[in-house]
Amino acid sequence: MPIRHSVIHKIDKKPDGTPAVLFLGVSEQVENQARDDLMQQFNESYNATAGKAWGFFHAESGAHPLSGWLGKYLAGGSSFLEFSTTAVEHLTKLMEESNLSTGGHALFCHYQQGLTDYLVIALVQETEAVTMTEELHLMTVKRLDLDHIRLAARINIGEWQNNPRSLQYISYLKGKQGRKFNEYFRDFIGCQEGIDGPGETRTLLKAFSDFVESEDMVDEAAREKTATLVNYSMAQAKIGEPITLDELSGLIDEDRPKSFYDFIKAKDYGISDTLPPDKKTLNRFRRFTGRAEGMSISFEAHLLGDKIEFDEGGGTLTLRGLPTQLTEQLKRASS
């Protein structure tokens, strides 16, 4: 993960209502192992954090100037330090106007992952940790709390520049600290919500279930393909990358790599060719299977409690919304 530029500023904002004090970094972070480890840990924590949203820039304006400053820097019109300084001054102003009490270390980092450039902006708090001195004495030190990131955004620079109609080149944490707290940071980024990650993931899983049913797969094949979908999607979530339908389709059926992709497009499910994976939704998508005395049962875990009810005491399943094909067979058999 080559780091092109990295700067850290500090906003000291106390809860007693006193004005914020901005301490500007006078230079970029020096290239060393500590800097690289910091960004590696940050990315791992950011990717693992639930509750993200995806969006795109508002049109550049006085209310949303960050995209213009970023564009100027990328075009060579300013240095990264100048860009970050202008941006953090604006962030401090918005923090004051919102009357929010939490400051922190403002991290700006431009790095490359694979063939793609990203910009990360985050407000990171400090926490205390206990360490051991060379004399084997315990000592309390302050460290950046990368385990509890509350305000952060990541901009896919390549996607923004090469696909300006995209609705998902910015990801940001929605968090649980309140709407006002989240919105001032989203306003600072100049981001509007575009893609509904959980909704897109649910639609993908619905399309997959329909595809499995249309292919009339045996249980073992259905389980294998479900595992392929979930494992691939979870791996993408872990590295902070989107699900690519074309790539997923090839993994699901290597002999017919376009079959699932063509099925989705033919049925017009309305999902994008790339979509952000939602881990919470994926975790619910597992299959329960079982065979006994000529009976075979297989269904996705997310149907439990919805279309399928389990009575543990009686050892029975109640099914709703039976497939039309099965219903017709049952009607013919009972007539």
C-alpha cells in the first residue's frame, strides 16, 4: 500500500464551550515504518467497521468546497500540505458552527492500493495505553485510538476522475453518535448519499436465490455456490472493495461465467455492476440443509422467521410463499 502523502493536524476542542484551537502540521509525515503501520491499522479498522454509507460529491460550491480543493491538488495547483491545511481550517470552522465538543487528530492520507488511488480523511481520538520501559517499569502513554474510529471518509480518486456519474466513489462512516454529529462531517466532505449498501446487497441475494431456483440445482451445488458468493463478498468487504457482478458471476459458474450476470440483467433487478457489500446482510445469508427418509430441505438463513417458522418444541417447520412449481405439483397430487 504505497503512501504518496500523509499529514496530521490537531483540533483541540473541549466540551466546556471554549473555541477550538487548531494546531497545524508544518510538514508531511516522514516516510517510515510507523507511518505505514498507522495507515495499515487504520484501513483494517475502517474496513471492519459496520455502518458505512456510499455516495458522491455535491457540485462544488461555497458550501461544499472540498472537491474543488482536492481537484486543484491533483492537478498540481497546490501541495498536499496546502490542501490539507485549507481543508482542516474549514473542518474546524464547521465544528465550531455545529457547536460540537469533540476535536481530535485530523488525518489526511493519499495512498495507492492496487492500481487505484484513495484519499482518506478521518478525525481520530487519543486514548491511553500501558507500556513497559526498558527498566521493566509500567508507563502510561497516549496513542491514536484506531479501534474506535467515529468520523472518517474514503474517496476513490480513480473512480471519481474516470467515472464521474458513479454514485459510490465515496464511503463514509455513519456512526451511532447522532445525526447532527455525522452530518457536519458529511457536509465537510461535501458528500451526498448515493448507493444503499444494505439494500443493494439484499437485492443481490434475492437475485441469487431466484437464480438458484431457476437453475433447479441440487442441494450440494446450491450450498457450494452460496458459499462462493458469501466468501467472495466478505473478502471484498474486508479489503474495502466493491462486489463486481461480472467477477462474481465467473466465480459462481466457471463453466458458464456469464450466466448469473446475464440472469440479473435479463430480469432487470436494478442493481449496479459494482456494489458495496454489507457484511451484516451477508452474515444472515446462510443455508440450512437436511435430508431424511426421502425428504430434502434447503433454505437461506434470512428466510427463518419470515417465510419459514421453526417450532423447536414440536420439531416442525411452517413454510409460507411456496414456489409455484411446487404448489402446482402438490395440487395435482391431491386431486
